[in-house]
Amino acid sequence: MRETYDVIVVGGGIMGCSVAWQLAKKNKRVLVIERRDVASGAAGATDGVVGYHTKKPGPQMDLAVQSIAMFETLGEQLGQDIEYGLRCGGLQPVEDKMQWDILSEIVEKQRESGVDIRMISADEACALEPQLSRDIYGALYSPTGGKVNPLRLTMGYANAARRLGAQFLTETTVTGFAIENGRVTGVHTDKGDFAADVVVNAGGAWAGKIATLAGLDLPITPRKGQLIVTEPIGPFMTATVQCARYNVVKFKPEAVTDPTAIRLGASLSIEQTEDGGLIIGGTREFAGYDVDNTFEAIEVMLRRALRFFPALRDVSIIRCFSGLRPYTPDGLPLLGPVHALPGFYMAAGHEGDGIALSPITGKLIAEWIVDGKPSYDLSDFDPNRFLKA
């Protein structure tokens, strides 16, 4: 082994950088190994919605409440402007009674976590967002919804970790793990071997593949999301907006009847960035590791955007991009130690909720590693739920 560390984090995305920062704060010697560069995965190919209303009711929502509360002082702690827009609001326009009934049921369960999410009339929705089409049935509204710049946030974690002594090794591929007496003792890479008693798999959409290198079968697979960026325009919208189908596709996909929408997981997500440009998404496609944009998906997303915001008809598109979300079968991330391989931890599988859940994930994983137990119960996110006894 070339060098020895307390903890090696595999993956330099938002989860890996958050974990590294929290571990460095606890005076641990940390090495982050990244296949490409920091924030080159999902964190660099997503919008920055930070809200409760897109979270699965129950354990995920409860965890989100803990995490989103951390954003209020996060930029100050990181020493970097992360462009966090506190309480810009989250809005989901509803097209018909079926969507209204589905969202109303979801909202009722979400509110059990003590969050302010409600159903409002079409007039109320249009008063909040004047550019919104009046041809809607109503809307879901979360006044505490926020947004952040995901690139700035990830780099903020990374820079803060570096200042505390964490090291980053980029353009480096993990090829395997050193295992002795049934526990992990290090990482093999194409640039040499590194020793550590603890390894954290924060590989995002690649976390399942990384786990197989350790002989573990964990069902984290990629789910592509395509996005569009427009030219900067004047003040257009305040809230982050998703059409109701966004939550329907996510929580009750069997209610979607459009075959194209089913195949692409197509809905609408739109927000305006600090520089005035709009980010328009989104899809949830099972396309392996393909990250190419497709004309079909772009057309579907733009039609959805125009359906709800007709004034966008004359706005120019400047680029398109896509990223891979780490999907799990039950919609919950894998957080914590893997019993079959002592010293091996998981911090992956957040799918489209990684930005919002990144502060709490880093904090709790670091607590588990250093203190022996996290300050918040993570039993619902136990990675061992997918492993045969």
C-alpha cells in the first residue's frame, strides 16, 4: 500500500464531498478518490431544487426535514456562496381532478412530518407565479421550498474539506478493494493502492458497480435525467415549479397512461437561476449509462414547459445536458455499514434527492464512522436490507 488514511471515500460527487468535509471536521485523515473530477457526475448535471414537496412521505421526508434545516447556515459554514434561495417556494400545477386527488393524498401523508405543504386554487397559484398558464385545475404549494447552485455546493464541500486536510485524487479509477480477514483494509486503483480501515462508497449512479468490486450485490442503477438551459432573461419566476406529473411519476407511476411519458418518465421541472437563465427538465429514464440527449425527450420537455408557461415560446435555448441519478428499487438511499464486509459503508442511492439530502448524509455517515452511532436513526436506510442473510 502506498499511503494510509483513516477513511477513503470513493466518489467525488456531492455525497462524497459532504462526507469528506464532515470527517475532516472530526480530524480524520481522508482521501477522496474520483474517477473523473469533483462534481462531474449528477451534481454537475442537475437542477438545485431543495424542497419537501418532492420527497417520499415517511422516513425520507423526515430525513429531508433534518437536512434542509442545515441549509440555512451551510454557506456560512463552508465559507462559500452556494446561491441558496431560502423559501422561494415550490409549486406543482395540477391539470385535472385525477392529479389533484393523487397529490392531495400524497400531501396529507407528507404533512405528517410537520411540513407546510398544501393544495391551492388555480387563482392562488397564478397570483404566486403570474407567468403561469391559467388553464390549470389547481396546484400543490410549499412556501418553504428552496433552491441552491449544486456545483457551488459540491465545490463548497470539497474546498472546505481540503482546508481541513482532506486529499483528493481525481482522474483515478478504483479497480478493487483490499480485504483481509473478512474486512476491508484498502482500495486498489489504476494509480496504486491505498490503505484505510474504513471505505465509504459514495459513487452515485456507479455505486452498484463499485460495490460489486467488493463482492456485494446492491441494487443501485442509473436513471437518466435530461435538462435544457435557456438564455438569460429578466425576472420570470420565483418558485421552483414541477408539474403534478413529476410527483405522480415518482410516487404513483401506474396512474400515468401516456406511453411516452411512462417510457421517458417525462414531466416538467423548471427554475430560474441567479444569472437569469431557466433550467428545464426533466426525465427519469432507464437507459443504462448513456448520457446523450435525445430530440424526443427535449421536445417532450419543451412542450410541457410551454403548456404551463406560454411566454417561453420566444426564449432561446443555449444548451442541453443530462446526468444519471442513482436509483434504488424502494426509492430510499443506502446509508451506513455493510455487515457482510466490516469497514465498508454506503452513502449512495438518493436518486433525485441527493442535493437536498447531502448535508445530513455527510453528517450522519461521519458520526457513524467516528462515534459509532449516528445522531439520527437510519434503520430505514440500512443497506443490508438488500443483502441476503
